[in-house]
Amino acid sequence: MHLIIPYAASHALTGPEVWAGWQLPHLQALLSLLQRQQILQDLGPAALHLPHERLQAKALGWPVDDPTLPWAAWHQAEQGQASIAPQAWMTPCHWQVGMDQVVMADPAHLHLSDEESQQLLHAMQPFLQEDGLQVTWHSALLWHAQGPLLADLPTASLDRVIGQNVKDWMPQHPAARPLQRLQSEMQMLLYNHPVNDAREARRQHTINAFWLHGAGRLPAAASPMTGAVTVPDALRSSALHGDVQAWQQAWQRLDATAVADLLQHVKATGQGQLSLCSEHIAHTYTAAPAAWHQRIRRLFTQPSPASALQALITS
């Protein structure tokens, strides 16, 4: 059993108020039973994928340093729709154009309805098909794309780009040239689309772009995960937006559910893994067998939840 917690700490959440006045009793008990065995460092400031994604990829048997992590193809395979074709997720989004940068707003905050999303995709389909992209609607913010343009295309995770200058994360790859042209065409197409006219009338952000992520083919040598791997997203939204109170409350709910479940499993079986992740690093704790003197030492050196989480943004 392996619990991978994204945004267990975040560089958007710093200061003494982040750590004061709250308790995580199950995490405290779990850390007393585990030892930190592994540190997964980021690949640098321009790393396309987050540490928790790389850990999950490792559990799937994928190369963790591969520039493509094919989450769209993996999802389709999980649904019994495996294909050797390159695939990707396409997310409709809003780019805020400033004087010297273009920033992506959080798509979740667009409150895009299913009907709006389907109308926009319908309008875009002829242009997508001209470039060999077969795109099907999956949900309001996730469209499934398939086509040769997506082969070996390194794409940044959506969470890497939210709130950031999109120019810094545009794919630097020959296959990106037609996609950049397609982005420009979609901006012109969507500018006066009835969906956007209605959204402007309601003072909502318009949909003026899309982001490709999770692109690539499934690795031929990939193996299924052994054991249960859980990757909750409970902390994601509050961390992305630097909301300390919401993040603390989400952590307490997570402590009472997924963390409590892992604690019970470790106590019952003596086995289990916990990976605490920030945007740039992951620390993995394992219930490794320990000699009696190591166990005694651990009682006096076990980290508190606050120190374990702070280590993710200070190391």
C-alpha cells in the first residue's frame, strides 16, 4: 500500500501561520512507524512533471525521467480502450494577456458547463481534424486527443502552468509548430463564439485557448502497479491558490481518511509507503524492518508532521 500525497507542502504556503494551531494525529503516529528511505529531487526549474506524477509513473513501470508521461493513453487503457496511437488530454482554458506575459487562469475556476464545453469542441473540430487530431469529449475540462502530432511531444503538466507565464512552458519540439499555429487559429475562432459572448455578458472569463498535457504513447515495457497506490488530490486546489485555511482543513480531512487508512494497514501488516510531495521534491517513508536499537533511536528522533512537511520546501 503506497499513499502519494501531492501538495503535502507548497512553496505558495509559507510563514509561521501555515504550521501553527493545527494537529495531524494520524500522520504523527504514522511517521513514528516509518523511516525516510528515498528523496525524489526535481529535474530543475523547467521540469515538465511534478514529483507525485513521477512517483506514480515509477509505480507503473514507466521511466520517471522521460519527457513524456502518457496519462491520457493510460486512462484509456484503464477503461479498456488501449491503443498504440499517441494520445493527450486537451483542456480548454483562459489565457490572461498582460503587457509582457500571458498567464493561464485555473481552468477549474472557469466553471465551464458541459454544454458550453461541447459547443466549443464542436466549433473547433474541423480545425483539429485538418491537423490529424481526433478529439472526443470526456468532460468539461478534459477532451481526449489522438493523432500523429502527439508522438513524442513533451508537454508540461497542467498544474505546472496554472498561474504561470504559458510561454515558459510551451513545448520546444518540432511537433509543437503546427500546434502553436492551431492555438492562434483557435484564439481567432473563439473570440466571437456565442459561448464566449454569453460568458462575457455574465462577466466570466472567456475560453480563448487550450492546453495539451499527458501526451505520448504507453511504454511497451510498462508493468502494472503492485499493491494499491493512492494519489488523492484533496490539497491541490488550496495549494495552487495559496489558501492557507482551506489547505489546513483539507489536510485534516486527509489525515482522518487516507492517512488513517495507511496507518491501520501498517499496524496490521508491517508494510506500507508514504510519499509526501511538494512541487519540487518528494520524500518517501517506508515501514522497513529495523533492529531494536534503531527502533529505540527512532522514538527519540521521529519527525513531527510540521517538520516533515516543512522539509519539503526547505531541502
